[in-house]
Amino acid sequence: MINLPISLPTQRYYRIGVSTFFFIQGLTFASWTSRIPDIKNRLHLSDGAFGGVLFSLPAGQLTAMALSGYLVSRYGSKLMLQIAALLFPAILLVLGSVESTWQLVAGLFVFGIGGNLSNIAVNTQGVGVERLYGRSIMASFHGLWSLAGFTGGLISFLIAGSIPPLTHFIIIYAITFLLLLSARNIVLPRDTGKTSAEKIKLFVKPDQYIIILGLIAFACMICEGTMFDWSVIYFEKVLNVSENLIRLGFVSFMFTMAGGRFIADRYITKYGISTVLKLSGISIFTGLMLAVIFPNVITATLGFLLVGIGVSSVVPMVYSLAGKSKKMLPGVALAAVSSISFLGFLIGPPIIGFIAQVSSLRWSFALIALLGLGTTLLSGKIKQG
């Protein structure tokens, strides 16, 4: 446990703890995505086949949505967060050991379940800490997630050529376990709006506002999922860069995604949510199309930098608004939004793979760019804030 001086304000005390768990989640997920080409090549999977395999991760996430919201609301985000932070990184060891396609499918499904429980629990904590501050700080939490993703991508960039995925994942698990031990007791002890167990339902019908928020996040996350699962392969197959450069696009994307989240709260306050969302969708579209129209390492890297900027603040804004719903508990509202938004992760990877199989990877990225404009088109349907 971290021993902080007693003079440290309570809200900062909790902010450090919750930030640590965002970092754990981001490092875990990015470690998997950064080794996708190695595992794909080990199993000799085509683009189309691999796109089908990738269905299993968001399928696991989607399957666990309602249950995660219920568990967090029933038992509290603190307990669920600690359980998820222990189990989610451990599943990396399974993914690093797979020797067949069915093992990868099963491993990714369980990985999705663990990731979803972690996601709902840590964002519920984030909403609670944001209430203590009385101002927008959710984007900075997600910035820690992205910084962890950038760190994971950088670690892979440095060591992927010298050690196998399993050894890499063992190192990551050791790091996340130490972080868990250090921060387990400096998170919010109870959640805002928690009610008695008999009032908590497993399935709650979302209202129109929650559905709109989910669709906005969907448009963003289909692009985000594409970057996580296919950016390295795009550099490898379309740009034909050398082995030591294939992760450049992913690292660039994670760099601006993290940086954008650390400054997003300031611009949200100054210009309003609708304006930031509109500009985010335009940045996503421009970045992806730049990589499609001019497929070389310089323009594609610049394009992926723009995509990172575009997606950086969308999900934090949506989660913050959902967690403050007056009609639903934070954990349940977040689960409802995630149920819609994570469909982007569900359909994005296989769409990329299937279109790449019958046409080209460039055309599949162009389609995702058009879908990313949904963030802009839907921005006018939510209130300024």
C-alpha cells in the first residue's frame, strides 16, 4: 500500500489510486494488441480468418456487460476493481501460450469478460472521484489508460524481436500485480448513489439519452478498435515497412490519444461537449483517409496521430455523462452505454478482416473512416456542457 502524507487532500488521495487502476487496464490491453502480429503469424491465420477470431474478444465484453454492471452495483466497484485487476492481466498468460485457433478464441473471450468488468468498475470509481472534484477530470483518467497503452506499445517496440509473447506477458503481469498491491487501499470505499441490494436489477432498459451516448461512443470505438487490432498490420501489409517500423503507427496513435486526454478537460470546459465531439469526428475521418489516400510511412503516421487526437476525449466525455445519470446507478448506466459502444469493437475488427480478404486493407480503413464521422453527426443531439 502507498503511504501518503496525511496533509494530502482526500480527493487527490483517491485520484492517485483510481489512476493506478486505469494504468493497469491500459497496460494489459495494449500488451495484447502490440503482440497481435506475432500470435497471428504463429497460428498462420489469414486476414479474414483472424478477423473472425477477433470477434471473440468484444463478444466476451458484450456478454459480460449486464453482469458487470450488476456486480459493481451490488458489491461495490472497489471489490470488483481489485478482482478484475488481478484476473484481467493473468489472462495474458493464456493468450501468450495458445497453440491453436480455438484456444485463441476461448482466451480472447475470457479476456473480454475480464476487461469489461475492469472497465465498468474503474469508470464507476472515476465518476465518483470526479464528483469529489466538482469539475471534469474523467479525460485525465483515460489519459492514464492511454499513457499505459503507449507504454505497453513502447515496451513491445523495444523487446518484441528478442523475446516471445509469453515471456513478455509474464513481465507485464508482474508489473500489474505490484501496481495492484500498491493502490488497492486508496480507492473510493463506496459508490455514489448505491442503493440496497433488492433495488438493483441485472437488466435495466436504457432511456433515449443513454442510447444516444452509446451511439456516439460506438462511432468512436469502432475506429479505436480498428487502430488497436489492425494498425500494426496496416503498416506491415499496406506500407510494407521493415520489421522495426511496423508498430510506429500504433505507438503514434497511442501517443496523441494519451496526450489529447490530458488536455481535453480544459477544452471541454471552454468550448462545450458538442463542439469537441464534432471536431473529434472530423479529426478521426481526416486521419484515416490520409493514411488511405497516401499510403506511405510519413503520411500514415501523421494520419494515425490525427486519429489518436480524434478519439482521445470521446469515450471519457460519454462515460462521464452516463455516470451522472439521474435515472440509473453509475455502474448500470456505464454498462448500458458500454453495451452499445462496444458493438464497435465487436463489428469493427471482422469488418476490417473480411473487406481486406475480398478487396484490400485500404478500402476497409476507408469504410471505418466514414463510420467515424458518426461522432460528428450525433454531437448535436446532446446538451452543451
